[in-house]
Amino acid sequence: MSIDTTSVAQMLLDAPAVVVSEHRLTFDGFEYVARVARQGAGVTAPLVILGGSSQDRFSWARHETALLPLCDVITVDLPGYGEADPLPERYGMDFLAAATRHMVDALGLGEINLFGGCFGGAIALRFAQHYPDAVERLILVGMTTFVPPEYEQAANRWLAMLDQGDYAAMAEELVVRFMAPPGTGTIRRHAAIGRLIHRQFMEQTPRQFGMAVADHNRRLMRHEWYRPEPVPPVPALVFTGEHDSLTPPPMGRHLAALLPGAAFTTVRDADHLVHMERIEEFTDLLGRFLTDCPIDDLPYCNGMEYPGSPGAVDLPR
């Protein structure tokens, strides 16, 4: 069947324009920045994205194209991120979750779909635990209930490298830590993504390195990563790449078992950086979950599991 290019062009012309607004907010004396992207009315609650330690409010721009027809997309430089004020390490997940709630209220978002990736997953889960009335659905990617000891050891080395100004060696180690080793299995765009994140690390300013590496890792090791508090019985999805070596699938599966009714899966041909390696599949999975479409038997996932159960108890490490 041939495609009528004139009709496609007209559809693109008829599509609502994307409107982006930025909001400089202050919480407890710290200024931060929220970015709101809208395209029409949407069909589900606004999606708030909380990314990892080296991500900012612009890191998800490529994902917006697929998500905006479904809902508003809100990204944010919380205190300690991007262009926001630096955040001393004495402030932990409780503070960052409270800052996120402040943003939700300040922007009048009402109930939200909440996404948290890696470090952002710890903030998102704490948010859901403390503000259950504000969460419609919860998505956690590359998340676990504890920080692996190997990561803590690596983080202490990075802090020493930062003090010595050895940015190149630190960037090399960061890439190795966040990506699966070569030969682990098929990983889409593995070499290209490795070069990209190495360049992104090397292009950071000393201020950015201080926030993303020093403050972030000291905060991570000083505060509770996960706290076994009640989680609201909202639809929840936990996933990661099948070759994730930073937060391996068993860790995500265990986390999902602690969330009432949660689904768990792994995305094929990806590791911890699944959101970069498989953007189209990543956003398709999010879009399906956000609109209550079937997510079982997707060709890019290794099956959907449902380990989540009410009253689950955390297991010792």
C-alpha cells in the first residue's frame, strides 16, 4: 500500500503545536528549574520524569516526541542537578521527594504519572511512599533496594580522582560502571553510547562534576537508598535492560515484589542505559503502560512478570 505523502503532511500540520515553558521555583531556600512540555490535551495524567545523577531537564527531549501526544511531560533540575542550586550532601531522598511534591503543587499538576530512573528511582519511590495521593502510576527503571558494595567502592575512588583533578580516568571508570562489559551479549548501539556518555562526562564543568559525582555520591552513601515503608497500591512497572550490570534484573525483580501488583520485565539487547540504547522501544513501553494498553508479549521484552504482592516484606541483602 502506498503512502499519501500529502495526507501525512496535512496530519503533521494539523497536530497541535508543542508548547514548552520553564519555571524557576524555590524550595526551602534552594532554587530549581522545572520544564513543562505540552502538545494538546493528552489522554492521561502528566508524566513527571526524575532522571539519574548526570541527567538534567533536557536529557529526555528525544523521548518527548512519542510521549507528548499522550500526556504533558515534566522534567526538572531538582536542587543538586543541572542549573539548580547545589545541594549539600546532608539533604537526602526525603528532601528531594519533598521538593518534587513542591513542584507538583506549584505547577498545579494534580495526580501524576511518576517515572524514576536509577537515582531518580529512589526519589520517585520515596515520593510515592510519602505522597501516595499524588501518584496515579509509578514506573521505576534501573532501580534496586540497595546500593551494591562494588558501586560504593567505585564511588570512593571517583571522589579521590575528583580531588586530584583526574577527570579523564574518572570518566573512563564511569562508563565502565554504567555499561555492561563488551561480550556480555547483544546491546544496541553499545559502542556509540559508550563514546557519547564519555564525551558528556568530559564536557562537564568543574561545577557539574562536583554536583554529579561528589555531592551525588556522598549523598547516596550517607542516606537511606530504600526505606521499607508502605507503597500505594497504584499500577507500577519496574524494568531494566536484560544485560544491566549495575542494577541487574534480579534486583529489579526483587524491588517489584515489594510493590503491590507491580509488573517486571527486561528489555532485550540493552543494559542499564536502556533509555538511550532503545529509545523507540523504551517510549513505546512507557506509552502503553501510561494508557493502560496491553504490555504482555511485547517483541522487545523478555516476558512480563507480576511478582508484586500486597504486604510483601523486604529480604536481607
